[in-house]
Amino acid sequence: MKREKAKRLNRALQEIDDAYLEEAAPRASGKPRRSVWLAAAAAVLCLALILPAALSRHGAGGLLIAAPDYPSMAPYPKEDSLFFDSQYTAWSRDLRTQTHQPAGYADGLEAFFSQSIPVLLTGEAGENRVCSPLTVYMALAVSAELANGESRQQLLSLLGVESIEALRAQAKAVWNSNYRDDGAVKRVLASALWLSDDVDYVPETLQRLADTYYASSYRGEMGSAAMNDALHRWLNEQTDGLLEEQAADLELDPRTLLALTTTVAFRCKWVETFPVGATKQGVFHSPDGDRDVDYMRRTMSDVYYWGAHFSAVSHRLEDGEMWFLLPGEGASPEDLLRDDEVMAFLLGRSAEWENQKYLTVNKILPKFDAASDIDLIEGLKLLGVTDVFDSNWADFSPTAASNEGAFFSQIKHAARVSVDEEGCAAVAFTALIAPEAGMPPDEEVDFILDRPFLFLITGQDGLPLFTGIVNRP
Amino acid sequence: MEDSGIIHLFFARAEQALSETRRKYGTYLDQVAYGILRSRRDVEEVVNDTYLGAWNAIPPQIPASLKCFLAQIARNLALNRLDYLTAAKRARHAEALLSELEDCVPDRSSNPALVWETREIGRAVNRFLSDLEPRRRTLFVARYFYGRTLAEAAEQLGITPRQAKYQLSLVRAALKTYLEQEGIEL
């Protein structure tokens, strides 16, 4: 009799308020939690628009002349605050406002990413390669505003939009859906224009860049120490110092008419932390030989995906997701980039992917810190953007009246992604057999990234924030 | 995808609603069902049935919290499954939970003929929980709604399993007193 009553009470617990369920949920995504695992990433893209004719120089460096008005966001709620509930409500409301962008705003971007990612990640064999497709998108969108005629048209075609008006609407939505600065997560697609104080710029264009693309404008003496210092300070501030080395290499040539820098920095906690103490050294089979790396481990119920030449899992971030793609034996990450099936999978079709199974996945992932420095000019030429690099054809009339002969002389893209864990201690690590690409076993699968692999970090909207090939963790 | 988007897919009768739901809440639902059933095979069935349950319920329903709505379906299905399993004496973990919940059953019975509606009992439990110190409330819900083991619930709160056990015994005694004071019949 008492047992029956206990059962009734157990059934009645079904009615427990949502708020209490959230409070006690074993894993409440988006809620504050203690976490030791971090993924950090940063990218910078610098376009330099050179005017070959030497200009007389005067003035100081780095004067801010236009600043965008970033959206305000309620701070991330404090777990132990008496006002947690109201803080949480305000924070989630602001987050929703940012992520609710017009339906279909990202339509057409898939074509751009599927074309550009393989080009961006093509490089020297055996090296790590990292890029931020979204940063490249934003820099090219701003470039389209600066250009006109065929120069602009080539950029619009690559970005997959029909008109500059369509691009403006899309870029603003993309920027907003990816904006988050609430004290817990900082993810800002920041842009800055560096202008020579010898040139009269078109003020309407600068204003539009601030309003639509959230770009700041600085003006000063190109090539001066003060201007270069201002540039380095801005870059380091935006990328949290993660790309200090690469930023130091950027110098503004005295002939520079305008430089555009676009950055994104991203630090985020995992939703499911990797147990402290489960990390253990193991062998990673790099192209240039085996090396010892630290592997983190977690066994969990999750979706395992596979294709003809790859297997994949994702690991959720509190503000996005990180995907890991392991090529099948005999294939390389570069091979995957040439595979249309892989690109389709990467660019957001995983939810409808036929070859997926929910099972127990033993995730065994190496800690890594991958960085690379890429010059994009040749890659963009391959993708059909040529005029802006040719002083005979480039048209930058929306930027400045005296733009004759101006052209983009360099587009440098640096990016770094690190995945790390604090306080590792050793427990027994059993060597497991790496899976072949293909259908998994019935109940459980080992997903071991012990050879070169491809990764992708997406934000809440699923757009590719960072992608890369890790050959040497 | 935001919950509103997923609910929109349910309303549009788009099967993507199921894949998006699984993608966003699959792991969570797995834990809800696993807390009660402690068997992967049973969990898989229950969670799949949960998606079907959501498909049949939305529309017409519009959940205030999709996550909690799904959790309630999953838990209900898991309890149904548990009835079958306990009949077959296959659920030791659930037996332990029920045995602890027996501590909350009021001794006195003012009107044995009266059996309260489950919903009313649930409301009384919510009133009780609303006055409970938040950490104890979390512990109670983690243990008896989500079916966490003592060790898991303790870890969630950063206390030892021994402390968790002691705190839970206090909460159960308090709930029993409360239900008695409210004159609630189970």
C-alpha cells in the first residue's frame, strides 16, 4: 500500500515547475556552470588598399573618427546572485534579440563558404591551417562597399548576392546573429578602417560602414609609428592578444590609401566538460612522424555521423558547436575538402544527414593550438575576384575621389584556434583502435582523433566561425 | 536552433522538427530517461517515443519551455516503462528511489476514501519546493525527478554523497510533514 502511494507521489513529481527542473537539470545549456575546458579562437584579416602615387604626409596617428554603436547586452547572470532569475531573464531576452534575425538571412552563404573554405585551407602539406570563413565574408562585404563597377560585381558574385542592398541586409543580420559580449562570451566581428590623413574620403561611405558593418574608422599618418601602434593595439585588444605575434608583423605602408582589418575572437566553454584527470598522453600520427600529445576523453551518448570517406562527431559549446571530422584510413583532410559530400555535411546539413546514429561515443580528442597566416590574394583570384588587385581595373570611387590607380596590395589572414584543459592528471589510458570511416557498430563507437583531422566551429546560427586542418596538434 | 524555430517546425509538420529536437535535447532527454531506467536499451526506446509524443502533442500545445515539456514526456514514458520493469524485478535503482519516497507518504489519513488528483499533489509539492532552501530543492529534484544517484546529485552541488544523503533525509521528512499538514491523501 505504501509502495503504491510512493508511486503516486513519484507520478505527481511530473508536475514540478519548469523553473525547478531547469535549476536541477543535469546539463542546462546556456546556464552558468563551473567549467574548466575552454576553446579559444581568434582571426584577423587585413586588407591594404594602396595608392601608388606618393603623398605628402603630416599629422598624427590613430585618431578615431567614426565608431559603430554596438548593441547593448545584459550581463551573463551570476550563479550565486540573489537576483539570478531576473538577471537570467534579461540576459536570455537580449540574446534572443540578437539571434532572431530575418528568416532566410543566411541563404546563399553556403555557396560562398563551400567555394572559399577549400581555397582558404589549401596550403603547404603537413602544416596546420586555420581560417575564419565569417571574418573573410565580413571583410569582403566591406570591400564591396568600398568598390564600384566590375570590381564590386566580382565581390558580390563571390558572396552570392544579387545587389549591394541585399548584401547590406545580409551582412548586418550575420553580424548581429554572431554578436555576443555579455561578460561570459565575447564574440564580435569587429572591423576597423585605417585611413590616410592625406586623402579626402567619402563621408557617406564611412558612415554606412559604421551603421551597417559596425566598422570603426581611424585616421592618421600612414607608416608612422603612432599609426602602426594604434593598429597593433586595436588588433590585440580585439583578439585578446591571441594573435600578438601575427599582429606585430602588420605594418601600414606609407602609400596605403586605406587598410581594413576585420577580426573575431571567440572563447567559449564546453557544455559537457571533459573530466579533469582523464587526460593522458598518446601518439598522434602526424605527416612528419609520430608525436606525443595530450588526449582528452569523454564517453557520452551522442550522434555519430559518417560518410563515404569520413566519420564525425560534434561537441557542444555553450555558444555554438565544434565539429571534428576524421578522414577514413588512407584519406587526408585535404582530400575531404575536395569532397562535395563533406562540404555539404560541414555547411549545416548534419541535422538531415542520413548516415547518423545515436549511440555511446568514446570521444578521444587531442588538445591542440593551431595557427596559420595566409595571404588570400591568389585564392581570391582563383575564386573570380581579380579587378580589385589590378591598378588598371580597380574602381574604388565610393571610397575617395582621388582613387585613381588604387588597388589591394595585400590581404593577410591570420587565425588561431586552441583547445585546452586545465589541471590534467593521469589515469589509465587504454589504446583503442581507430575507427574506419563508415557505419559504426551497434551500440558504441570509439572516435579517436589520432591522425590529421578537420574541424569546424559554428556559432548559434550554424555559420562557420572557424575551420581548420590539424596536422600537428 | 532556437526553441521557437523548432516549435514552428512542429506546427509546419516538418520532420526536421524531430531531428532538431534530437540534436538540441537528445542528450538531455537521454539523461532524464536514464536517471529512471538505468538501461541504455530502454532509454533509447523511451527517448524515441518522446519525440513521437512531442510530435503528437504539438500542435495543438505550445510549450512554454520546450525543454521541460520534453522532459515531462520522457519521464512519464520512463515511469510507464519502469512499471513493466519493476513487475519483472529488473529495476533496482528505481526500487531505491521509491523506497526513499515512501518516507514522504503521510501516516495519518483523515479521509482514506479520498484520493487526490495527481495534479493537485503536484501543486502541493511545488508549494513545498518554493519555500525550500534552493540547494536542497535542487538536490531533491535532481534525485527524485531526474533520478540522479546520490553520487551524481552530490557532485552537481559540490557536496559529498554522505552530505547529500543526510540533506535528502531532512527534505523527505519535511515533505511528509507538509503533506500531512495540508491534509493531502496519496
